[in-house]
Amino acid sequence: MKGATHLIFCCCAALFILLVSRSVSLGQQTPLANVTEEGLAEKEYDPTAALTQFKIQDIYTPSEYGTNAQPNTLQLRPLLAIRPKLFTPLEQLVRPSIQVVTVPRNKGATTTTALDDFQLLDLFVMPWPNERETRFRWGVGPYFVFPTSTSQFTGKGAWQMGPAWAFSFRRIPGLNIAGLFQQATSFAYSSSHSVPVSSLQI
């Protein structure tokens, strides 16, 4: 179990370093003179935007039903925008998600802090229909969940995979209608106690 988790981390780290170095080099070739603060703010909430970024989010729950503990989730989520003709002729958006969670162990105030399952979203942005004319942009790709949890109280103990779809519509001035859909189903397990898992995120 520990060996498999270590191997996953090594592979993910190597992939992350490769994509970051390539994404940064491509980003340096892009002129930023016409990028405004308003444009960056719009792209931040667009799941199909080609904007390389790094997000750190902390979700704290002061009270939860059924326990006296105070759960917390620290989420690290970079987004790597890769230009076409690197690996594929399509624009690619790679988003790994790493979470450190604090979860209750019982009805009391006892908690456990551990690494949660590693998630990887890989979107390929479609060139049709023409984005400049329709103001509509969309992408599809695979979504993976790796059982990297370091505690029995966190994670699902299952390898998961499924499709993902995202879109953005900006035809209406001052309004951006966007959405991201992720579905994952378990196909292998890291423990004999693991159960089948299927999830849908919107």
C-alpha cells in the first residue's frame, strides 16, 4: 500500500513538473498587453479558460451535525494551460487537485488530519463552434481519482475514472454562464474493505 502510494506520488510529481515547465515556457510567448484585470477575473471563473493559475482554498466548518469536531479542508489546485500542437492539436487544460483534510473520528471532538485522494482533470478544448463568433467554448476529457489517502478515515480506497465536460457562454454582455461536470466510477481497490464508488460533481 505504501509502495503504491509512493509510486503514484512520484508519477504525479513528474507529470506536474513536466507540464508546469512547458506551460510556463508557452505562457512567456503570449503577449499580456491586452489582458485587463476584468478579463482575468472573468477567466478565473471560466472552467474552459486558458489561464495558468494556482489556487489555494481553505474550507472550515465551525459546526457539523452529529459531531463536536470542526472539519477543515485545505485544497491546492493548480491549472496548467497547454497550447495546441504540443501533445495534441487541441488546447489542453490539466488540473490536479491535492487536499489535506481534517475529519471527525467519532461524535466527540477528536479529529484526524491526513492527505485525501488525489484528483486529476484533463480537458481538451474543442475548436468548434468558432469561439469568436458564438462566444461559446467547451471541452471534454477524462477525470481520475487516485487512492492516495494516508488515513483510514479519509479517501475512498478506490481507483476511479470517468468523463468530464465543461462549457462557457458569454454571448450576453456582462454575463458568463459556465459549468463543469465530473463523473467518476471505481474500477479497482486498494483494500479488501473498500466498496464500489460512483460520484457526480457539478
